[in-house]
Amino acid sequence: MQINEIYNENCLDTMKRMPDNFLDLTVTSPPYDNLRTYKGFIFPFEEIAKELYRVTKIGGVVVWVVGDATIKGSETGTSFRQALFFMECGFRLHDTMIYHKSTPPLTHKRYEQHFEYMFIFSKGKPKSFNAIFISKTYKDSRLNKPYRREKNGDIDTGFVSDSKSKIKGNIWKVFAGGGASDRIASKHPAIFPEQLANDHIISWSNEGDLVFDPFMGSGTTAKMAILNKRNYIGSEISSEYCEIIKKRLEQIPLKLDL
């Protein structure tokens, strides 16, 4: 099986050619419920989940970004059922993260839907975790000074932390409008945000690792894998979308020889 390739086929056909314990990381957003039409192709979820378990290395991770449709006034709960099935296959649910969309669609008779789930499944203990750090600043809005709370509950406004950063939380706010920084990708109806793919690739893999996306779409996972010095494999059943991916990856100034 060739790596650093996009295969125009059903992802099950791609994975059938993979040996056991082959992938370091999968980052994907499947065509869930009726929120996305996907050229009329079927989505055999359970078969895909079983194959992902087989081809994922011990210590490897699957990032599964998914939401639920609302049908006849009720959310489907598909995301939860999928998470439980992944666990039945043998994966651990390492983390349930939230993708907070900065440009959510409008809904009716309910609070606006601002998020999707990002389930982090691991085959055993994750072998890689490269934490993303953010600025660590706590301020009392009344005094506009850094503070810490003492054990007795009092606020010490004279406290200055030795550390200026902390590990990012598991709710990630990412701009979703358009989802990508290049116009080629905008021809795809549901673009995976580049920042989202980038941060998961950095977090759960190392340089030279192999990253898979079974629903490659417009090619975001492949693009961010290249830019972060990872190898990639993608499956995309739509030939139209494969053309988008090809054109998009050709725009990357430097193809990294790993």
C-alpha cells in the first residue's frame, strides 16, 4: 500500500489492504445523520469502526468529529451510539472533547447549536500527546490584577504565577465559516476546519507518523499532515472531491519527503 496517496474509493476497500496495527492516527469527520448529503453513497458505520480498530496501532488514536441531526423535534443521539460502539470494538474513550463552532447555523425553537463532539478513541494508552499550551492569566475583573485563591477562600491579589502558560482545555473554539484558508477547498460543501485538523495532528502524533482520513473530503487532513511533517493516507469515494484534493495539495509550496 502506497502512503502519501489519496484513494478514490470506499474507505473499507482502502483499509482492507492495510495490515494490522498500521496507523498512528485517524482524524476525520464522517457524514453523519442527514446533516450532510454525500453524493448518495452509503455509510456502513459499524464495519468502518471495526476496521479502524484493526488497522490502528497499539497506542494509536482515532479522532471522530460528529454531531446529531434534529428530526421531528428530537436530536438523534447518533453520536453517543457511535461512541459506545467504538468502545465495544475495543477502543478506550480517552476524551470527549467539544468543537465550539464560531459560526453555528440557525435553528428554531431551541438554543442555537454551537458545538459538535470530538471523541478521542485510543487503542490502549495513547503513545503520543503533545499538549498545546495557552496563556495562563487569571485576573480579578474588579481589581484587574493577577490573583490566586487561598485554601481558606481568600483572594491573594499579590500572587504572581511562576508559569505563564497552561494546557489548553478540551473545548476548542474554531472558526467554521468556509473552514479553510484557500478557495479551492470552498468548492466542497462541508470543509473540515484547518485549525481543528492541525491541532489534533500535533496533539496525537509525531513527525513521520502516518495519519489517515477515511472521509478525506476536501483534503484538509492531508494538507495539515504535510505541513506538520507527517505522512498521510486518505480515502474519498467521490471522484469530484478527489479532484479538489489534488488541486489543493498541489498548492502546498513544499511537499515534504519523509
